[in-house]
Amino acid sequence: MLLAGGVVVAAVVTSGWSTAALTIPAAATTASSKPSPGCKTRPAVAPGDSQVGLDADGVDGFYLRHVPPSYRAGRALPLVVDLHGYAESAPVEAQMTQLGRYGDTHGFVTLTPQGQGPVPLWNTTLGSGDLRFIGSLLDEAERTLCINEQRVYVTGLSDGAFMTSAVACAYAKRVAAVAPVAGIQDTSGCRPARPVPVVTFHGTADPFVAFNGGLGPKALALPAPDGSPRTLGQLGAAASTTPGPSIPQIIAVWAKRNGCAAKPESTAVASDVTHIHYRCPDHADVDFYRVAGGGHAWPGSTLSRAIASVIGPTTFSISADTILWRFFQAHPLH
């Protein structure tokens, strides 16, 4: 689920298994590696799942760590940070996205941090404690694991997608590319140190984060962030259902910030999916997968499809996992 500028929205995410054609630029295979400090100290870390405590700015938090079988001390692997949605949890996110399992076969480490509060959420305001927490998470990962610092990526859905957008603004020098799903945001005050490549997905019938802008009608029934019996609608969130700016308009802002061509190229990749691609200098590409009739969903996920009565339809014409990982592969930090 999600939060943006003090307004909260819901989200549930899952991961996919289907494939979609995506060309990876040749430059992606020739990028050099920048091993993190953990590659030299070589702390003993076993492959598999673990829950790790993290004290950041006096906040006692935790994250889930999934290390693939291919991990070896001294061999720098890519890192993917996966951010859960509003009123969700790190364990639920990990189960839904299955990025850990995907990383087992594609050779990357996955970290899934837990948001704070009686209703778990992310404060996407630049300079927030939650953003500092993500910075501390990256510090710890690079210190305790052998990570390729040129291949650090962030993804998430809804509130996690909003937070992913904010992370791109705050940590542009550390995060190579991002993939917000069902919730890309033009974060207030965003002035990244470098253009950050982004691939994003959004359904035109999303009932929580409206395609035409604002919150969807189902967002009003979400619980209040203070954990009280009230809902967002009762807190006055109805005013945020006013349309605008739309998802395409927000993506166009990202493209302009990255110095991309004003007019994107559109390609139908399936009967219900259109790939909208902005050509951008310095590999700072902006890609958008528009899902006709799609809900607040993670494309290609069986779990997402199982909760269609809540979030709307999930497309299986594409896989978010496959597409975002190929996009990440094509966009290391330069």
C-alpha cells in the first residue's frame, strides 16, 4: 500500500513469471564493477533468507535479506531493494514479489525493509527519517555483503513505488535505476544529482492510484496511518481523489528531468499492454508499460490475480520481474 505527501493509498504487490521481449543495450554487458567494502572484509553470509535488525537514527527497524546460492565472498553481486506498500509488511512483500526467488536464478541480492508506524508506511518527504533509513540500509548492505555498487536498484509498489520515486531523488549517486509499480510520483523538491533511469507500470483501471491522477475510490476505505478505527476517507482524503496530474503526465515530468525527447515512442507489446519509451541521453531512459484495464497490480503475478476482487485485474501478457530486471541490467551506474 502507499503514502505520498501525507496522503496514504493502498497497494498489494506480486511478482510475475511470464516473459516479454526487451532489448538490452550492448553497453550494459561491458560495465565495470565497483566492489563494496564487504568484498574486502568478507563477512560470513550464508545464502538463503534471514531477518536482520537495523538501528538507524534511533529507530529500531529490520529488513529481510535474501542471498542467492551463487553468492560468494569476494564476488560482487547486484542489489535490489524491494519496498512494501501501505499497511503491508516486509514478509508479505517478499512473498508477493518473489524477487528473492527470481534473484536466485539471475544472481542478485534482495533486501526488503520494513516501514515504521502502527500502520506500516513510508514517509516519502525528502529528508525524512524513512529516507535516512534507506540510506542506512544501503550502507549496511555494502559493508556486510559483497555488492557491486554500480548495480544498486530499487523497486516497490504503491506506497513502495512512491518511496522508490523519492529514493531516486535523494540517492541518485548511489542508485543506478528504479522501477516504481502502480504509483510513480513526482516527488516535491526532486533535484537528483544525476538523471536516474526509470521503468514503471500502471493499469488504466487502478482503483487505488487513479490513472488520471489522484487517489482512486478504494483508497478512501484504507485504515488511518495512526492505527485508529478511522479510514482515510474519514480523515478527509476524499479531496485527493481530484484528478491530475495523470500518470502519463508524471512520467513526462520524469522524462523532461532526464533530458529525454519530448515525444515518446509507443509499441503494442500485447493486446492489453503498450510500451511507451522516451529516448534519453546518457542511457537515462524512461520506460512506461501501460496496462489497458489493469488494476493496482504487479504484472505477471499469480497472487495478484488471486486478489482481483480487491485490486482489479492483473495482466499476464508481461512480467514485471522480467522487465524490470532486464531494464536494471541495461542501466548500471556510470
